[in-house]
Amino acid sequence: MFSFRTTPLDRQEDVVLRKGRLAVLCNQSAWNPETEEYLFESLYRRGSLKKIFYPAAGIFGESDAGSPAGAARYSGLGLDGCEFVPLLTGTPVDRSALEDIDALIVEYQDTGSRYDSMTALLHEIFRVIHHDGLSVSMYILDRENICGRWVEGTASDGILHRHGLTLGELANLFYSELGARFPLHIISYMVRPATQYLMPWSIPPRPDVPGLFTSNFYCGMILLSGTDLSYGEGTARPYELFGAPYMERYLRQADVSGFSDAGVFLRRTVFTPRFGRYKDELCYGFQMLPRPGVPYHSVAHALRIIRQLMADGVPVDVSGLDAVVGDEVMCSYVKGSVSWAELKEHIKVEEQKWIRKARRYMLYDEQLVRVKTFRTINN
């Protein structure tokens, strides 16, 4: 049973919401500026909340990386009798965590990318409820896509690199492709009180997505995790920086047009990560700054950055790139066996196919849009 609803959660008349055992999956973005409460606080006050699922970064996004600490850290919230349960991406969700609840309410801000860990976690929950036949009703408090309706990349694993869908539309896609039959209810983001007061990025969705523009770079620069380049992890501007200790030559090289893109300015810089790759080492590279009003294709740009380094004879390690990119043509371009024109045509076709597929799951009138102008400044 699927429904798309246009009234807020607290006005729903479902018996399961009034009398059932409720759980939430949320993070720091599930905050209501009108009541100045988090979703879990409001539900607990109504006496219906039994369990809180939280991601590796914690309920408040307080952990930079690694496994979450124990639930004891949340004892100060005063939610007596409420169980706190960490859920880690990449770890199977135990059905026992879900079988003693009647409804699960989900609210978080995703990054608009197929690499988003919370979205992967949502898919795993759907899979467990469906395949194990659990009697759990799902309520998704929808969110706008933080990147808008722009799409980019390819969908070799089922979802485009930058997909353009809302959280509820992604849930609709998962539900349909699984052939699920459990109750799924999407509550329109238009009725969220926060929509009237806050922009989607007002509360950072993750510790490593801190800024207004970070999500626009994320789905491209995350590809660098398949190389030995730094994408700024451990700095104040993750995904907006790229570099490595072995890139010092570019600090003094006048012509860096091979890295250029019409959608961004490139600022030479030096940075030192506090954690992660190259912790406490000087990295030489660039900060990307968006050009106002110019669409930016982060996936294509990231691939061109890696290819340019390899063409320059820089010893960049791309041994992990295939696993991250998930697309043979893209990897062949980086390695020099596919041309820029061929890559652009491949991406165009894949994006058009995704837009046709995604239309079936869309819940709002605003349509998906390709970043058609991705190019270097000189082409």
C-alpha cells in the first residue's frame, strides 16, 4: 500500500501512529524551527516513541568518522525508556531491530548522490522489511533534493551519480523495484514547517558536507576516493579541495587549464588534513569555487582532473577507481582509451535514460534537468 500525503505527520489519523510502537530514523536535520524540537523529541513527548535509529555520524552529526559510540552519550536527553540503536552503512540490518515496532518514521537530508550513506541505509531497511515479511509501516517525511533537480553521471548500479530526486521519490523507486507490499506513506516536503523557514542546506546533512556548495561537488569529488588524491577530507572544505603531496609542481605552474571547467574557478592552495588520507601532511592543489549562475557537472570534471594528472605523468594511483566509479567507459576515459567526445556522448545517453526512468517515481511537477554545458573553458 502506497500513499502520497499533503498534510503534516502530526495531523495524520492512522491508528498505528496513535497507538502503535513507533521508531524513527533521523539525524540532526530532523529539526522543527516552529517548536524548536527534534522529531524524536516531539514523538517522545506524545508518548509513542520506543526506539531511535541513528547513523554512524550520530543523532547530531557529532562524529566525523568511524563507528558510532554507545547510546550512553544520549542519556542527557532525558528520553527514559527509549532505546537508541546505531545502524551502520554496509552492515546488514538485523531484523530483530525492526520486528518489535509497528511503524518507522524517517526524516533526514540526503546529499542528492547515489553515494549517500543514509540513502543506502534506507534501501537496506526496505529490503529487510520486504524480504522478511515484517509488519512495519513506513512514513517518509520528504525532503527537497539539496542539489535541486540537476542530474549528472551514469547509473550502472541503478541510481545516477547525481540523481535529482527527493528523498520520498527515492523511497518510491526502492519500493517499486523491490516489489514491496508493506505500507509506505510519503509526506510531501511542502507541508514541512522547516520548508517555510530553512533552506535544505541550513543544517549540514553530514559532518563532511558543511557548506552551501559542498553537495554540488560531492558526487564528483567522491570519485577521488578511488585514487590516492585527497578530496579535502579532514579539512574545513571537504569535496571542494583536491590535491596531494606530490602535486607541488602545480603551485608554481602557470598553465593549469587542463584542470579548468566553465562552472568553477580554481584557486591554487596548500592544505593539511587533520585526519584521513595524508593526515598532517602538506597537500598541494586547488580549491574549486562555483561560478555564479553557471551549471556545473562535477562527475565529468573529476574524471578530467584525474586524466590530466595522468597525462602530465603525475604518479596518481587509480587502482581503486573502477570500484568507486562503477562505469567502464568513465574508467577507460581516465586511462586514455576513450576520448572526451566519446565520454560526453556516453554521459548524455545515460542521463537521458535515467530521466525517462525516474519520471515514473516523481511526486512533484518540477522536472529533472541535465547539466548540458559541462566543458572546459576552452571547448
